[in-house]
Amino acid sequence: MTYDQSQPSIIESERPVAVHVSLAPKVNYASMHNAVPVLRELWVENISPQPLEALAVQLRSEPPVLVSKRWFIDRLGPGERLYIDDRDVVVDAGFLWELTEALTTRVEVVVTSNGQKLAVASTPIEVLARNEWGGVDSMPELIAAFVTPNDPGVERVLKTASILLRDRGLSPALDGYQSGSPRRAAEIAAAIWAAVGQLGLDYSAPPASFERQGQKVRTPSHIVEAGLGTCLDLTLFFAACLEQAGLNPLIVFLRGHALVGCWLQEEHFAGVVVDDPAALRNRIRLGELLIFETTLATQRPLPAFSAAVDAGEKLIAPENDARFECVIDVRCARMQRIRPLPSQRPDAKDADGVRPEREDSDADRASRAVDIPEIPIKPPVRELDV
């Protein structure tokens, strides 16, 4: 799979100088937070027969998303092209944090000598809202930044999941892979499924082609408070809960859809982005991971976890390969230092950022013993069959 990684410049060159700039096509708070380079390439070329001296190269943007920067070139010989190695351009973090709607900024690179303008390269880049992901076409790995395990909404779900495990006679510890048992990892995932199902969430349709063009993302706290989410919102919510419980989540993108998975053992793919659906199916067949359809958590009554797993596996069956986009391995992303976004400031009316917990009814307490469905583990892990 090929992703568009740069936005070439428009060169308006007046002899004797040509200038070229290549920039990331999209910038957002997540890319800044994870130090994704904005300036990909910059070169200046003397296309005259005479040497040029005392050149100044200035980069600026309007609106001023990028902090203005200047480079100086003492001498550039005839026909010489100089690549600028220092491409560290500062992004205004405060500007990106406050941005609630996407906008386009125009970046200009101006070459001057003794105050005389010699060349201009100009290119637009899209600046996304703080809570907006750019899609697999430009920033697939950065979806891992929107998996926010420290969000207060995750804590609420994990508290409920722990109670559900205890009520079923299982260990309430959300201890990830510490037991070394894939069955235990699946039990934790099933408890998280049941806990999210108790929130009474509703489904919201995503924007068209969100998997390629991106969309705004609701945080776990926002999902819990508003009571609804798109397939991507729910996928990231589950991924955050799985990660905070010590499991390694996966985000699966299909055309027009997203779903979640997790490793059943302490494992990860070799790269952050996996574009081969057969690799995913093979790991499922070996009992090393599972995936499940997150939107079923909005149905009432809540379907069994096994039904969500079956629905997820059908979506990545060979007959659906034409819809498959990619898998993002969140653990691998963390190893490559793609960090979660910082939590949003808490709402003044609700310091925890989530809806107040209601008192449990007798029916709630009685239902917990049966809310966790059977754990679907595939052969050849025979000793884990339920």
C-alpha cells in the first residue's frame, strides 16, 4: 500500500534561482505531539552562469501555524543545487490545541539576496482540528495517538469490567499477559465488551470515506458522556480500554468501516501498518489474536462476545479482501514512540469528564454473573476451548 507522504511546492522561479519545498500534506496536534516532520525536503539551485552570494532562505506560513525560520547560504556556484539538511521547523502547539475546525495554511519559501527577491515556492497544507485524524492516505500510523488509555472514560469501563470478572468467579485483576494464558487475555477482552455494553451507547454513522480522508474522533470520556460514537470512535474506545488493561490492541480498517482486535499473547506485528489481510487471518487461525465488531456493542440486548468475534472475522474473510485497507498495531506504534494524545481539559460541570454513575439495581447485580459470554478460542489451542 502506498501512502501520499508529501505535498510538493509550486515553484515561481525568477532566474537566477530555483527553489523546491516538499511538506507533509496534513498537520494536526497528534503529528506535532509525536514529532512528525513537517518539512520533508528543501533545496535551492543556482540556474545562472554566475555564482551567487549572501542568499537568505525564509519559510513562513499564513495563518502562522509554522514558526518562521531562516537559513543563510554564503555562496552557491553556477548550476549548484544545495539541499537544506536542517529541516526542523517548529509548529505552534498552542495554535493546534485551540483549533476546532480544519483550515488550509499557505507555506511560502522565499529566497532573497541583499533584499532582492530571487524566487518563491508556495504550497498549501491542511491543518486539522485537534481531535481530527487525517486518514490512511496521509497518516495511518497516527491513529495510534488517538488511542488514549489514560482517559477518565476508560477508567470507568475497566472498573465495571473488573466487577464483572469477580462476579463470574474469575480474578478481577486486569493483568494483561501476566498469567501467560491466551484464555485469560480473552476473558479480559470479553469483560471489557460487557462493560462497554452496559453504557447503553448508540451508533452514529461515520462520514463518507473516513478511513482514507479521516474524521474527527470522540474521546472515551466524550463517548461515555454523549452516549454515542461512530465505528472508529468505538474502535478507539475499545482499543484504549484493552491497552489500559495490559493487552496489545489492533485497529482494522476496511473501506467505510473500522473494528478492533487484540493479541491473546504478548506479541505484535513487525511493523505498525500491515496491509496483508492473510497475515491477520493466519494469526487468528493460530489462536494468537482475535478481532471483534465494535458497533454490536450499541445493540440491545447486548449480543454475546462470541457474536461480535464472529462478525469481525466475517468482515476480514477472503471474499472481503477488496474492502481491506490495513491494520494498525498499537503496541508496535508505541515502540516507535507514537504517544497517546494528552487528555482534554475536564469539563467544569463534571470534573471526571464522565456521566455520574447511577446506583446499581438488583437486576444489574444479578445480571453480571451472565453478562460475560463464552470466550471463543480457535484450534489448535485445544486446551483453551471453552
